[in-house]
Amino acid sequence: MGIQGWDAGRSLGGLEQPVEGLALVVGIAGTARRGRRRGGGGGGGAPPADWTARRQAALDLIARADREGRPVQVLTTAPPADGDPLAAGRLGAGAEVLPVVQSMTPQPWASDPAAARAVAEAVELPGSASVLWLSDGLDSPAARELATALQRIGTLAVLTGDEAPVVLDRPAREGDGLTLTVRRAATPAAPERTVAVQVLDTQGRAVARLPLSFAAGSATAQGRAEVPPDLLNTVGSLSLEGVASAGAMVLLDDTWRRRPIGLASGAPLGADLPLLGDVYYLERALQPVAEVRRGGLDPLLDRPLSMLIIANSGPLAGPAAARLEDWVTAGGVLVRFAGDRLEENTQNDPLLPVRLRGGGGQFGGTLSWSEPVRLAPFPDRSPFAGLPIPADVAVSAQVLAEPSPTLPDKTWARLTDGTPLVTAEPRGQGWVVLFHTTANAEWSTLALSGLFPQMMERMLTLSAGVEGGGDDAGRPLPPLATLDGFGRLGEPPGNARALTAAALTATAPGPQHPPGYYGSAQERRSLNLVDHLPALAPLPALGSGIERGTLSDVGREVELRPWLLLAALCLALLDWIASYALRGLGPRLPGRRSTAGRAAALLLAAVLAAAAAAGAARAQETPAPPPEPADPRVVEAVTETRLAWVQTGDTAVDRLSEAGLYGLTRVLGNRSSAELSEPMAVDPEVDDLIFYPLVYWPVIEGAPTLSVAARGKVQDYLQHGGMILFDTRDLPSSAVEPVLSQFELPTLVRLPDDHVLTRSFYLLQETPGRHADVTVWVEREGSGNDRVSSVIIGNGDWAAAWARAPNGSYMAPVVPGGDRQREIAYRFGVNAVMYALTGNYKADQVHVPAIMERLTQ
């Protein structure tokens, strides 16, 4: 009874009957009971690319144990999503364990083989067991210790995926492109393999695609993706094509993007002369990491900026200074460089972090040094702390700060003689920073060194509101959107906890801190699983007595009973033929056929019986496990016709949507023959829309972007006869466009006066909702779906007009038309539902007058 080279008895009992007939299935890597709507995955950090095969192998083995009457126990290795400690499942019959495994889903964090080992060591069984470990195939000391603990329970077999796990690393930004790296757990015998990386924008749309090839035996593959400069700042994530896993997804946050930086010079003539200009070196230092904009102060401030750098300006005063001060207070970062124009008349300049002394320190000047002065190590509180200082950086001139008690606290860089080189002061939510030397090589060699671009990059962190070691490091960042085990971005689970900015980079994803975005829509930081994965190494040989194999080794059983029955039937037929041959066929068989003919007929019958038995044998091979239990929501949606509304996460909007759809359903039941059940709330991330004739979609400001899978569901729904009523609720276009741009909508036109939607039940001349001034857009007729519009878009806030409280009172006023306007809003809702249910049949009635005229002739 070998199974593709495997001994069935070693994997789950089989012929080698253990004492008491117990079996233990442990370590289904990366699985957990479904504790919440969203699960998680990637046991051991490996992407669950083979999740379906992994789960199916477990189901096949458990079903086999159930047929043999052998109890099963299951232990998972990834921490459960609810935060509870790992625990072994109840020992029970395979039929009882199957639903548990069917409900498992991968987790978006690494497995914990050490915790699984502790649980396995505590397992007590009354007899020996056969142990099967579905491992992620990754090596670690804890994984080897887990194997040792499992082997103490009984005979151990380890199954891994057919291919080595692959993860995607963070990209490196170089100029106008990205350097992409993927890694795998490779042995010297690993074959060549090609994977593709998708570069996605913040809306989940593909910006670029790059195939990467692993050489034979290689553990890494790398390549450069060329991305147009205007799209680089829109990149929001990277994903491995065809791999649904948190380990195959990298989320990029605001700290990664190129921020817009403004450059201005106090001496615009010759400001960008090669090697001499005021901003020449600044522009080259910032171009690889920022979007550099040049111009005057007013044009630069007219556009969004993260940081503004002014080189060699005179004192700032007047309206320009007032506007700059407001910009800084609101969160801008102003960086100024000294020069000959800043040496005098600075007493009334409000945009300096410190007071300056008249004159300056200059080699050979009034305050001269015997030789140019070098930089001292950066203070610990400085954003530049830790940067190595090249030996060739020297300063020959600078503007000097007036001594004061607060000067040391404002100093971010100083020279070896103790004089400040960079000072800074917070202003409101922003910063004012002064480099006491020039931005070119006139007063120092700083601009010529490799330290200069590094300092500029550190300055960029200020523009993100993050100061190394400052108060912001302790600011809590609540979970904004998190990944599940399949790499889908959605609402964070209820047990997700906030992280501080300082702890974000040091925290490994787990049940309380799943990977995803933390912070706010205006300032979000990413936590990625791949940032906390060690080097991937394949699981080595685990010692004697431990079998190794892959998921494909779990083939179907060959049931011998049908074949034995076939052999018995064939022997019986042969015996019958032989007995007739020995006794003579004379009158015992009717007809006048020859003995050979009768023998041929009997042989044909035997062959047909054999074929039937063979078919039965094939049918009786290991049956598929019982089907997964039907989702109650799907059963409700299928058995009754009902409307649906999309949950937005905004409690007030969702409450009105629910009450509005309930109110409209009651009106439909009272006024038409449409019998609809109670409406249902849907989430495109997890629910199928195909069961509902009409989906009401209220648009909210700042709505999260749907995943690629969810957008695919919506697109399929629209293309296969579904209808969505997008209610923009009179929001500005800037709030509506991000939601609608996710979908490939058909060509839209304003609702024509003679459109079927205006007469599918009531004859309507207007379509008000909570607001009277409403514009409705529909698909241009003739573009598909039997000339029925798959999309209706309007700004009426209709659900608010339809919504009634349980006591019968209306939940929202309608303006300005009162009860009459609400009635027309109900009629529009009835028309929309009847249009979705009956399609365009009313359009055919335009021919009725011509037909009647022909009949009367």
C-alpha cells in the first residue's frame, strides 16, 4: 500500500498498527483556528503559496485516518489571531477534526516552533502514535528542537512544499528606478526559477512588472525596475505575482516616498553655476531622494512642500517672512544656509533659530583660526547622530551664534572648537534650521563630502514629523489597515494594538501587531513581515528515523477491495465457463449458437463486468473530504432576494445605509409585487456580491483602497449583470475620485429624461434624495449588459432620505422639499430596484403606439 513511494502506515497509522491505534497530526505550519473575520498566515515566515495543497494534504490524511477508525489530534505552530497561547486540539475522530482544519486560515506572522515544542512535550497519549509535520521547510534551532520533541511522541514524517519558500525584500530607491530583491531557502541543488514582482501604486494599480530569475543553487535574485519619475511617488506597495502571502507583500509608507523639496537662493543670478552656485550641491544631494523644485518663495509656497531650503539669503522680513512663519508653524521645515548676505542685519530676522553675532569666523579674518576647523562628533540628540565624519571635512568660515543658555540644546552639529555649525529650533509643528556655513564649497568642504547628502537625507525625516530621539518617538500609532495571511489589506482586527513610532521598526508582527499600516491617513507608517525574517535556510536532515517528503507525496490511496471483488468475479465467470465446457452446452443454453460463440459472449460479459468493477474501484479511491460547511450569509443571500449595502466603517453612514435599505424594502413590499427579504451588509474584501441584484455603495471621504482581489470581485459583478448605486452624498470630487477610480467604469452620461430608470415603475421628472439638487449619471445605452446600466452614480444621499427609526420616525431631514421630496426619493429608490430586477423591458413599450396603429388598419 505504498503511496508514491511513501508508506501509508508511517504517515498515519496504516498497516503498522500502534498500541491503542492513536494518531497525532501536528505542526500544520502557518495555520490557526479562525478566530475572527480575518485570519493570518505564513508559518515560519514562509509565504503560504502552497496553502491549498498544504491544507488539502492534511484533509486527505485526516480522512484516511477516519476511515481506519484512528483518532487524530492537531497542533498548529502559528500563534492564534486572538492572542491565546498555542494549544493542541482535542483528540477525536477524523470526522470531528475535519471541520477544524477546513476552517483554518494562514496567519500574517511567523510561526513559533519553540511554543509548539513546549506544547508537544506536554502531550500525553496512552499509546504510540504516528506523527506528521507539515513544515514550512525553513531551518532554525527551534524547528530542529520541535522535530526532536515530535519524534518522542511516535514515528515522525516531515512534509514540506514542493518549492522553496520565496519572500520579497524592501526595495532600494536609486535615481528614477527601484532595485528589487527576492530571496529563497535554497540548497546547492536548487533549480533555476523565475518569479515576477509587481510594483503597485497607492490604489493597487500596477505601475511596473519585473521578472527576476534565481540561478541554480542561488538564494537571491535581484533586478532594477524602471519607473517613470512622475510615478515613483505614487508607489505604495510591492508584491510577488501569483503568491498570496504577507511574506510576498511589502508596504511602503510616507517615509519612503520622495518628498517635494523647495530650493531658493538669495542670489538667484548664478545660483546653479557648476561647482560655484549656491544650490548646485544641494540639488545634487537631494535629487536621488526627493522631488526638487526650484523657484522663488511665493511660487514654491503655492504648492505643497515638505521642506524649503534657502541658500545665502539676506534677512527675511515683511510679508514673505510672515507667510514663511505661518508655513513653518503649520508643520513645514525651513532650512537656511549662511553666506555673505546673512552676515549683517540679522537682529530683526524672525526665522533664525539663534541670534547671530556681527562678523564671522574666517580663516585669516578678524576671528581667524590657525587652520580650518574640523567637525566634532554629533550630539546624541541630533538627527545626524551616528553619521561618520570624514577626515577631509573642514570649515574655514561661518556665521557665529550669540552665546546663550539655550544654545547647547539648539545645536545639532558643532566644530572642534565648540562653535555651532548647525542650529535648530521648533516652531509650532515645524522647524527652523540654520547651517552656519555656505551650501557650496566657498566656506567649507562639507558640500564636497559624502557626509553632505547623508545629512540632507536625515533632514528629510523632520519633514515627516519624525525626529530621532524626540517626543514624537513615543507618540502612539493606532492600527490603520492590516494584512491578512493572504496579503490582503483590510480593516485591522479587534485585538490589534497601537505602536509607538520608536517601537515600530523593532516590533515583529504578531497577533496584537499584525503587519500593515499604523498611524493616520495623513501620516502612516508601515510594518512588514519581511523586515523581521532572518536569512532563509532549508530544513536539514533531522536524524535517523525521520522520514522526509513533499506535499505531492500525499497521493490518493488505492482501495484494494474493488479489485479483489473484480478478481473474484472473473474467477467465478471462468469457473462457469469451464463447467459448461466440461459438461457440454446442449440443451442447457438456449439458441443454436456454437460453443465458441457462447464462450465469446461469456468472455464479453466478463470484460464488461471487469470494466464496471474497475470504474467502481476508481470511484472508491480515497473520497474527497466532506465539503466545507456553507457560509450562513451565503445561504441567506441565495435563498431570498434581497438588497445589499456596502459597509464603510463610518458608524453614522452605515447606520443610515442599513435603516435606509430597510425602509426602501418595506416600501417596495407595500407598493409592488417585489417580495424582498431584509437587506444585508457586505464587505467586498470578504463577501461575494453576485447574489444581490442591487448594491447600494455610500462613498465616504478617506475610504480605504480595496485590495486587488476585492476590486476584481466588484468588476466581475458589474460585468455579469450586477448593478451598483454609488451615492457620493454631495461630497467634493476630491473625495469621490479615489473610490471610483479603482474600477473600470463604463462611459457615463447624465440621466436622460427618457431613460428607463425614470419610468421603470413611477414616471419621474426629478431624482432628489436628502438633497434636492441631484445629478444622476448612468451608463451610456448600448454599451453592454443588454443596454442596462451596471452603474448609477448620484449625489442624493438617498439612504438618509429613506431611513426610518424603529419607532417609525425619519432619521434625517430632507431639504428643502420636506415630505414631498422624501416621497420622490422613495419613488426613485423603487424605480432603481425595479430597473435592477427587470432590466430594460420598459424600453420596448415605446413601440406600442405604432403596433396599435397597425392593428387598427
